[in-house]
Amino acid sequence: MNEQVEESNSNGGYGALLTVGNSSNIAWHHTTITKSDVIQRNNHRPAILWFTGLSGSGKSTLANAVHASLFHRSDLTSKDGSTLASLKRTPIHSYILDGDNIRHGINQDLGFSDQDRIENIRRIGHVAALFLDAGMIVLTAFVSPFRSDRNQVRNLVNKNGFGKEFIEIYCNASLDVCEKRDTKGLYEKARKGEIKDFTGISSPYEKPLNPELIVDTGSKSLVECVEQVINFLEIHEIIPRNQN
């Protein structure tokens, strides 16, 4: 076993030794199965769909609905609507990374100060990049209020020569609409001063300047918003067109 490991190392499985942050003498291990191999097998391109917008703008709702649409896309149905279990199209491999869910685990040590928000997005950017490397379409739903943080993730995932894989989707809903929705009662608490550093009230939100897609979640129905995202993915050949 040791001989096999040593042979693998001598064949160039590892890159040069580097110092990255506080980690020294580390090297990138190049895997046998490449990202191109995975893309070819999946029959769809990987991408990060980065849903950004104010709290209550519909990011998580839209991401979840798009995820469901992609999941069921491979189902073939007969004219009476029943699923033909024996016939399946190539499935679309997707996963959701939701802002609240992430803070239940890997980012539970972070608060909502500007510095913690920056670190929150840095971490999730690297996690999303791992899903991207696995050939998946990863849907991220985060307020991500600062342009510089979103651009940092964009630069991280678009640097490897696979084209534009970071797709910024601005969920456009006004503060007034989001505050009226107030699905979690957070705006009311923020107005009372019970929540500090709340985006849109006591902390700024920087709208995307040139997002790949703007979805008017404040005025359009969920069905219309999902169709807009799916159409974008088809037009840009990230997923094959649905022939149903």
C-alpha cells in the first residue's frame, strides 16, 4: 500500500509546495477524474446561481423552486400526467446552499458585523466552488450585501478557464415590499432596535451593478420567476432545452 502511494506521488499527483494563509508546506492534489470528465458525463454545465437581495426579497423561495424544477426536469410524463418510471432523461445535479442553513453549521461562529459578513461570504464562496468542481449547479441564497464580496466569489470561480460559471441573480424587491412581507419578523425587530446591523435598515445593501440576471421578485409570481431563471440556463446552454 505504501509503495502504491509513493508511486502515485512520484507521478506528479501533487503540485508545488505552497504557503496559503496560515498553512505552509501544502500542495494541491490533482485528481484522476477531472472537471471536464464530470461535465461530459453529466450532460450539463456546472454553475453557481448566486441569488442576492434584501431579506424578504424571495431568494430562498426562488432558489428552492428552481432547485425543484431542475430536480424534476428529468421526469418523463405521459399525456395523463403520470410519471413514466422506466424512462428517464439525464438528471440535472443541483444543490442549495441557504444563508440561514449555513449558519446552523459551518458559519455558526459568525455574527452580522461587516467583518463577519465578509468572512461568511468568503467561506460559502469556497464551499460553492467545491460543488462547482464536482460538476453541480449550486444555488446559493444569501443577502451578501457587499459588491466586493460577491465579486471576490466571482473571481474565485471564474479563474479556471471554464467560462462564466458565476451567475449573479439579483432578486429585485423594494425595501417597502420586503418590509411588508417580513416573513420572519426581522424588520419589525430591526425598527425597534432589537437587531443590530440589519441590512436595509441599519446596514447597507449594495445592489449589483451588472448582474447576469435581474428577477423582479417584488412584482412577479413565483412561477414567472422560475421560468425566467430556467430560460436563462437554457439560452446559455448550461442545461439542455426541455423537449417535453
